[in-house]
Amino acid sequence: MEDDEPRIPRDIVMDDPSIPAGSIYTSIVDEAGKAVGNVEVVLTITRTKISEGESSSKTTKMTDAKGLVVWKDLQRGTDVTYAVSVANSAPEAPAFTAVYSSSAINLPLDRGFRIQLHRFPVASSIDKLLVAVEGADTIIEIRDDQLEVQQIFDIINVGTTTWGLGPNGLELGLPPGSKGLRTGETVETHGAVGVEGKGVKWIGAFRPGRSRLGYDYKIPFDGSGEIDLEIPLPPRVMVARLRVPTRKGMTVSVEGFPATRPEMTEIGVKVASTLKQGSPQEPIARLKIHIAGIPTAGPARNAAFLGALGLLLVGLWLGTRAHARKELEASTSLRARIRLRLLQEVRELDQALAEGRIGPKAHARERSRLVDDIGSTLEV
């Protein structure tokens, strides 16, 4: 475990030669490691056959006084996987349950498996919990007729109580006219759904440790040179970051944030970036964004915003080293694709000047911007 990781009790999932083949011994313990008796445990069985596809079934058992459940005579091999889960609810919201699951396993031919799951307590209010949003990363891409907003939230729970959002979830407003909400990778414990006319709703639970939630949505844009935008944030945001891919002459500011500074993403796209550190006493509640100097519609804008900016990757929060490594490996080919597209736009622009479809001043201005964009795709 890394030094900056929460000191959270970890589950155990391991094969054990002392357990008979075809068996899974499961123990359920609380946050202090004490056995939890008389609770229902679910075994999910997933079978995969080339001729029939995938099918799932479930079976349940109650733990004994020692918190133990034993499954015997299970099918072994790689075409069957097993996962064990147990649920708990908040005393103030018994209708809502948080689910704690093991990873999926295949049973080896010569031994069984031992699983220990923690069944943490659940609270539906964040007020007394050691939970915060340690990172809120927002990227805004400007298209011809809409803004594309991508947001990723890293939630940290350093206590031993799960933050359960309850049956009603956590509703957050979105800017007026927002539509087309898409969620990121779906996980069993939490997610996000759109709420008609209201915005987005977080659902599920955030167990002790680190979790991530991400989604994107679109906002209508009239093509004007300026944008004022307000995006509410969830409770207890400790660090918020905004990045906007920019063109020459564009300015980006966020009320109460430091001045933006230019950065280059791993795939060679210029962005204006700003980051603010909050505190438990003064969390960051919203982003009030002003963008000016946006190019009006034209060949250069199509090149920059529909080409280079369309390849901007998300999920680059400060601690996501693995994502950054993958993008660095792919950056050379991605920059080459962007560069080829921009060079094609330069050729089309030169042709438009030769045919008299645009004047020399407009040609010089747009060609200069395209050259800037091509330069941003070169190796740094």
C-alpha cells in the first residue's frame, strides 16, 4: 500500500490448498474485523460457453455465528467464474443498501478459495464522515454549435463508514440546456443518471478507500465570441481543475481561481489550465467560467476544434499515472493524425485564396492560426 492511500481494512481473496477443491469458504467481518453472523451472502455464478454465450445465476446462504459461509461441490475450470457479495444499509435509510463484492474468481482444479469480505457500516449523510472529493477535473471543448463538457471526480473516504447516497441519490444542477449525459465506466457500487430538467444525479455508495465517477454532457452554443458558464460541484471538493483547449487570442478565467496558464496535453493539444485548492472549511462549490476571444465559424475553427480538439483525451487527473503512460505511448501517432488533418486545411485555405473565395487578410489570419495549431502537434 502506498503511503498516501487510506488505511482501510482490505478484503482477502486467495486460493488455499487447505480448502477442498471445488469449495469457497467465505467469512464476513465488520470494519473492526469482528465476525458478522446471521447475514445473507450472495454467490454469483457466471458461465461462459462459446455456443451459448454468457449466463448468470445466484444462490444465497446465511452466515453462521462465526460469520462463515461454505459453498461446496462447485464447478471448476476457466468457463465458470464466482463472486461473493454482502449488503448493508444505513439505519436512517433501511430501504437503501450498499453492496460489498469480491473480485471474480475461477476455481482451480486442485484447491479451493478463501474469501474474507468487510461489511462496512453505511451512513446517508456526509456531515460526519471522513469523505471528500479530492479532485474535480473539468474539460470544456468548444464546437461549432455546442460545448462538450467532460467531468471526472475522484472521491476519497478515509474512514470506515460507507457514504450511501440513499434512495434519492445526490442531485447536481447542470448549466441550462444541458443534454446528452453519458456516464463513464459503470461500476457496481455507484454511478450517475440524468434527471430531466434538473441535471445529473449521483447514485449508489462510496465505500472506504478511493472511488471515481465521470460523465460528459453537451451545452448548446450560439457561436458567439464569448461564453459565461456556471457549473455546480458536489459537496466537499478539495481541489478543482479546469482545462479548455484554446486558440490564439482566446482567454479563459474562473471566478476565484488563479489566472490560467498554457499547458500542453500528452497528445500535443494546447489548453488553458487553472487549479484551485480548497479546504474542509472552504470547499469549492462551483465553477463560474468566462471564455472570450472565441474564433467565429470558418475553416480554421473547423480544423482546430473539430480536428485537434476532438482527439483530446479525458481522465488525466493529477494522480492517474497509468492513464498518462498509455496516452504517452500513443501520442506520436495521434499527433501525426492531427497534423495531417491541419495540413489538409492549410491546402484548402490556400486554394480558397487562389480561387478568390476569401481575401488576403482573412487568408493570412486563418493560415497563421492553422500554423500555430500544427506547431502544437510537434514533439515537445
